Amino acid sequence: MRSRKESVVDVAHLTVFREVALRGSFTAAAAALRYTQSAVSRQIAALEEDVAATLFDRVPRGVRLTDEGRCLLGHADAVLDRLDAARRDLAALREVDSGRLRIGAFATAEAVLVPRAMAAFRAAHPRVELSLSDGLSATQEARLRAGELDVAVLSVPTGQTANPPDGLALRHLLDDPPLVALPTGHRLAARHTIRLTELAEESWIAGSTAVEDTLIGACLRSGFRPAVRYVVGEWTAKQGLVAAGLGVTLVPGLAATALRQDVLVKRLRAEELTPRRVYAATAERVPPAPARFLDHLAASATELRRELAALTTR
């Protein structure tokens, strides 16, 4: 009776077996593998002994698979293909241990989403040099196409559909709804969800009086048109005005967890707005380092969604 160790099939024997099956000849397989014909014959004989089956019928012009051989071939293909995939994955891990990763993102993605992913990636791959550049999504896409970036975090304007640009691949990270920011003492502070009509008489804070070009543009399809009382561009200034009780404003969900503590954020009714969609863009063939970073971005997006859910119910 064979021991368990003796009955283990040698992977090298499977490789030789597959080559013989493919070429239908010990001689041709030996030439392809750079073995002698006798070495190929010995390995097939050893494999036949291991599996207790005749794998080939010897015919005048080579060999032909038996029924047992055809059965084993499918399993051999699966085993060898999995081993090849494992080798590629291990090689990819080694490749991520050096080099550089160039990341581009729009401003609000840099508040929480991207930095968290960068920190997690750096902890896993400390020898990879990271760089980050900010700018509008159109600029980041152009830089990605030019080979100046490895990963670009992009937003798709409200109401538009994202189609993978030629030569690029998109991975959806999350939907980013605009949230309304209120002072802690606001009359609606206890509410979890607010209707735009309930804010019609409020003083609004925005980056422009042309509200179509601001976050408020996402709400215009519902017929809502606020009275903009204060026009300021910086988020810190907007927060200060809100905290002082001088008005309300919209903030992107991506930045909501980074707001000051004396500002509350609340959800608006879903039917009254359209969230923008946030994607990670890469080349169609993703190298190892960007592929690993995409996983960290996805994890960061999942964590951010959980935090937003908790933040908007306090």
C-alpha cells in the first residue's frame, strides 16, 4: 500500500503530460520542453503509476489520450493554470515593493477618501514612492492619458452617465450626494432628512450667485432656487458662516466627515437631488501597484459611506 506522500502527483509530471497531450507525440513534447525523449517517457510512466491508469495509447505515429487521459487532462489544466496565476500574483506583490505610484484627484476627494487609501497603501508597501496632484476631473483624465498619472479619482457631473473613456478603465467607488450644513442650534437640527422647501427662506452660502455652477445645481431640477446671501469660495469660510448661524450651505458627502464639530450635516430627500458619481480611472491594463491601490480606494469608500450614514443621523 502506498503512503500518502508517495501518492502525491508531481506537478512537473503534469506539465509533461499536458505537453504530450497537446502535441500527440513524446518526441515533439521532448523537443518543446528541451528534454530527452527517454526523460519524457519516464515521467509519463511515473505519472501513470501515480494515478494507477494508462493515460496514452501508443499508436504508429505518436500517442493518443485514453479515456482516463482525457479525464486527467482537464484536472491537469486546472491545477497548472492555478499555479500560473499564483506565480503571477506573487510576482505582482514583489513588483509593488518598489517604484512609484502617481495619483491624481479632485479637491474634495482629497479630504478623506484618497488620503486614507494612500495611508493604507503606504503601510502595506512602504518602499513605493507616492505622489498626489489635485485638479479638476477633466485635467486628471488628460494627465492619465498622457502617462503622467497611474490612478485618477474622477467625478462625473450630476445627471451625466459615466462611460469608460477610450483606453481607460473606470471603477465605481461611491455616489456623492450633496448634504446640507446647518448650525448646531438650527430649528431643523433634530431632523435626519430635510426637504428643500423647508430651506426656501434661509440665507444661503455658496461659491457663486450663478448657482448652476455650484453644488446647488444638483437641486435645481426640483424647482428649488435659493437666495444666496453670502458668496465665499473657501470651505473654511463657509463653515465659519454656518457655525455662526448666518446661513446654510451644501457640502459634498466626500468632505462631510472633515467638517468642524459645530456644524451639522443632514441628508436631503433623494428625489430632490442627483448625486455625482465618483470613479477611479486607470489604464485598461492595470499594473500591480495601481491595482493594489484600487483595492485600498474601494475599502476607503466603504468606510466613508458608513461614517456618512452615522454622521447624518446624529
